[in-house]
Amino acid sequence: MSVACGMECVVMLGCMRWVWRRCTYIGADDSATWTSATPVEFDPVPRISRLILAVYEPDLHHPNFIPTVGFRPNPDWVVKRVTYEQTHGHAPPYLIYVDHDHKELVLAIRGLNLVKESDYKLLLDNKLGMQMFDGGYVHHGLLKSAIWLLNEEGETLKRLWLENGSNYDMVFAGHSLGSGVAALLTVIVVNHRNRLGGIPRSKVRCYALAPARCMSLNLAVKYADVIYSVVLQDDFLPRTATPLEDIFKSIFCLPCLLFLVCLRDTFIPEGRKLRDPRRLYAPGRMYHIVERKFCRCGRYPPEVRTAIPVEGRFEHIVLSCNATSDHGIIWIEREADKALQRMKESSSETITTAPKVQKLERLQTIEKEHKDALERAVSLNIPHAVTSNEEAAEDQEPEGPKSETESKDPLDTKSKSTGGRAKWDDVVEKLFKKKESGDVLLNRDSTAPE
């Protein structure tokens, strides 16, 4: 009898310890060991946030969401605005903007619209391990959307880049659903730079706000030098590995879903997560905006922490009443702007060296962090992970005739995929002309369904 009571006490204590740890886990714990971001590297985030907000605006001359203080998009610099009717359900609405002040060509993509069926179709067009690309797994529907977008606007972006003397940066940005499309579009452009006039990799950047989990861990680390994800405190979307289609099918019971996901993920060993090549993650380098502390009410002056995490990349759901509100683009823009102003004020008080030297040292640190993250992924036996040295060697290899295995499926590339890169026409044909559902075939250069 006493032994049974003892066992019950042990089980109860174990359950209470688990409940305590889960209930006291806060969003700030994810980045507790990360370094602080600098004003120079974080400076574009509030500006890019407002460009994404511009996609939501019905009239940029009289905006409803964009703050009147600070950067405001110039309506005369908007090259193109595309609505749901014009995308025909292939992609969320977007705009192309030429920022002459900051020398950037920006393609900004809006997030999920809960009343648009086409957005749900993008999310539902995926199965676990369905789509392999560049030696890793990606979300099938988001990849198709990114390819359609590049086919649709590739010539426009190429013309704008060449017209401006090739000294402008190419920036892809998105929020929520749009962040997944923007991230995969960046991966495609980096692998097929000739589509945009041979633009250098150093000129391509992506800002994924409230990012969707859209690529496997090896790709998330591999492209951390060009993709920057911004997460506000407790945002649920970057943290749950539950397929996007399941999340948004359960959008009206989201708190229940998040609790069940939290319970399930707690009992999955970290090593098992890392060894699963099909598990999708938030892409690139992470910037975490932290503004709340444990057992304290209200928002505090935000701080921004950054890293290229391999293990522990936002793996834990936070049981917070702010898990959904932190996903909003308006809150992200507001808190990012506050954090940037706070960083600028702090750096102006403590600066001891010339800004150019500081910027150079930070760039060298960022490059070293990326190299270390790649090597860490290899040391943890992450499937398909490669080191920066292996990537550089493969990039220098000439693109000769492909083997029979490589030519069979242009999307199912090898783990060391950079040298044996699939041709663009083959990629598009695989995705759009051989659909398993037997839908109407799409021509590569068409702008609307037939």
C-alpha cells in the first residue's frame, strides 16, 4: 500500500513539475543566450514593416495603418500593386517598390486573409515530406507560389535592377503567409540569379516577419546570410511544427490546438527533431523582439536579440494570451520601431570607435556566426547539412552534363545540391505541368489560368 502511494506521489510530482515548467516558460526564454542586435543591422526592419503594411492600404495617399512619423512609402515610387483578382489565387497580394533613398528594390507580400479561399489553398497544398528542393524539404504550396511570382515579375525586377545601375539591393519581404513565399522566393533567386540579370548573392535579402515554418533545418541555416526572420515575443507561428494547413483549418479553435501541440512537442526528444529531415523550420537568421518578462504585466522597452540557432530554433509553444496578438504586423512594426530607437539612443551614448570600424567588425562577426552554425549543423548530423567549405567548392564546379539520376527529377536534388542545380525550366515544368491532381496544365509564361 505504501509503495503504491509512493509511486502516485512520484507521478504527481513529475506532472506538477512538467506543468510548472510549461506554464512558466515565456517567449524570452528562447533567446536568453543570444547576443543583442545592433542598430545598423536592425535598421531596415521597421521600414520594411511599413512597406508590407502598404500592401494592406487601399490608398497610399491616405493610409490607415502606416504611422505619420518616420518613414512613409512614397506613392510615386510604387512600380506595381497586385490584388487578389490579378494573382488569380496563385499568390497573396503584393507590391513592387523602388526605394531611391535607401537604394533598394522591394517586393513586399501581405499575410493571410482569413476570408480568401485562395490563401487556404496555398496552405493546404502540402504533405509531410512532399516537396524536396535544393537538398532539403520545403512547403509545396508556398514553393509553387514563389515560382509563379518569379515567373510573373522576374522581368520587371530584372529591368528595374539593371536600370538603376545594378547598385540597388533586391529585397523580398513578407508577413505570415507572405513571409513563407518571400523566403522560398529568395532561395530560388539565389540558386537562379540569372533570372534577375546575374544579381550577386550579396545583393539579395529577405525579411520574413512573423515567419511561417517553410523549409527544413539545413536550408534554414544555409540561407541565414540572406534571410532574416523577425519574431515578436510569443508569436505562435514560428514555434509550432504542426503543418500550416492544420493550423489554419483549426483557426477558430487555435488556443486548444496550441495547447495540444505544446503537450505533444514536450515529449519529443530534441535529437529526434533534429534528425527528421522533413520537419520544417522558420528560415534564416532570427531576430527576436523581447518586451515582456516573467510575472510582470504590460510591455517593457523592447530589446532585440539575434542568432543563427541550430538546436532550439523556437521549438517550444508559449502558453500566452499574447501568442496570437504578437503575430500582427501592426504590433511588429510598432515594437520594432521602438526597439530601433532605443538601440540608437543606447549606442550613441556608449560609442567609442568610428562607425565604419564598428560596421566592419559586426559584418565579420555575422559571417563567423553563419560559418559556425553550418559547422554545428554538420556536427549534429542534421540530414543534408553541408559546411561552408563544401558549398564554396561546389559553387565553383562548372555546370556540366547531369547524370541520369539528377535529370530524372529536377526538384529531388541531392544533399550536396549546389553543384548539380536543376535548370529553371525543369523546375517549373515539374511543379506546374505534372500536377498529381490532374488539374489544368499551366504554361510557364502564362499570367492567368487557362
